[in-house]
Amino acid sequence: MPGLPRPITVTPVQRQRRESAAAWAYISPAVLIILGLGVVPVAWSLVLSFQADDLVTPSRWVGLDNYAALAQDPHFAQAVGNTVLYTVLYVPLSILGGFLLAQALNRRIRWVGVYRTLVFVPFVLSATAQGVLFSFILDPQFGAANSLLHHLGVSPQGFLTDPAQALLVLVGITLWSGTGFCVVVFLAALQDVPPSLVEAARLDGAGTWRVLRHVTLPAVTPVTAFLVLWQLITSLQVFDLVYVTTKGGPLGSTTVIVYFVWEQAFKNFTAGYGAASAYVLALALLVVVGVLRVLRRPGKALR
């Protein structure tokens, strides 16, 4: 009809542009937070690793001197050795213990829900709370552990104050808390194993060991790969428990890489040196992830 405004036509290109603009408007706060708290600090610390900076006076460019000093630093070598030992002990023991406990709890037994909860509760506790708790329990003079050993006729132990025991005790504390996560993940994987496969294997005469080897283990292999990567990253980044319990002592026996980074940056005020050691850790994590991805490729090819 004459006099009526013509309808505005929107082309597909214009509609797509409007939708993109609306989408960016919604996600821009999250993007800014990620950039401000993630990307920018990572880039800044990379630049810092090539500088001599005490966080007070103006920084000075030193190139690769920080990395060269790390290669000759016996304290850094000790921190790397402690971290490797901690990882070698914690990762396989937590995964093996988690799998065995998951197998035991994947049954219709009385109070199974209570048992599963008790296994998982330590994982919920923060590392700080665990450190405070076990600092009291393992106190060499007034702790409950040495009191129990005294009643059993065993001589008192140093635990966290003994250089020969401290790191092993930290591994034990972390196993107490970290194994529960593996149990929950393995339980979910075991409950997804088709019962028909297990029944068919038993009808073919397979015993418990063969069912475990040929049915259960292949079914939980993807979950196991995930847990290996997760526990590796967790063990390489351990810090809170060390800070609360031993602060790297005694005699540096529990100084791990992340604690070494913190110590250099915020205790010795050599931020550039600490940033360089942090990037050595980041490179180690990238190598670990790359190796695991390469190891998983043959399995994918076979499937």
C-alpha cells in the first residue's frame, strides 16, 4: 500500500555479522580475564626469564645467563632430583592403588557407599589442610604417630624432620589424598564395562585374571592414560604441601621445582632466575604431554 515503509531486508552476511558481534560482546569479559590473568603473565614471565630483576630496582637484560646458571646450580639439580623421585613414586602408586581399590569397591557389598565416600573424602581436603593435619600427627615430640610407635616398642622417628624420610612421608600424604581421585575415575570406567563381555569371557572359560587382562584392562586404558597425564602434572606442580609442612627442608631434601621457583622469586628476590626455572618446568611438562601423545598413537591406529 502507498505510504507504508518498506520492510528492511537483512542479508545472510549482515545477519552473520550481527550474531558474531553479539557473541563477542558476551564472551569479551571472559576473554579479557583470560588475557589478563593467563596470557599476559605468561608472556611477561618469559621476558623476565631473560632479565636480572629483584622486583625493586629496574631490570637488566642478561640473555641466557639465567638458564646457564641453572645448569650449574646444585640446588636446582637437587630440586629436579627430588621432583623426579616424588613423581616416580607417586604416579604409579596412586594409579595402581586407585585401580585396586576401585576393583574392590565395584561390587555389591554392604556399606559400599560409605566406603567409597571415605576413600574420596581426603581428596576434597586442600593441600594446606592436609599439611597442617599431618604436621601435628607427625610431630617428632608430641605427634600421635610417635606416641603410637612408643606403645609398640618402636623408637621415635623424625618423619618430616629427617632428610632420609621427609620426601617419602610427603609421597605418603599425597597418596592418602590423591588416590581417591583415581578410585572415582576408575569406578566410573569399570561400571561402563559391558557385563555381557564379562559373562561371555567367563562362559568361554576365562578366569579372573584373564577377564582382568583381556576385558577390564583394555576397557579402562583411555582412562588410565588420562590419569597418568593428570597425576604427572599434579606431581610436577606440587607446592602447597611442601610449603606448609617442610618449606623445602630439612637440608633441601623436599625442595621441589615449584618451591624452588617460589624461593628464588619471592624469598631471594631473584625473579628473573625464578622465571627461568619456571620455564624449565613448563618445558618438562610439554615434553611429558608430547611423549604421552606419541605413545597413544599406535593404539588409535590399531582401533
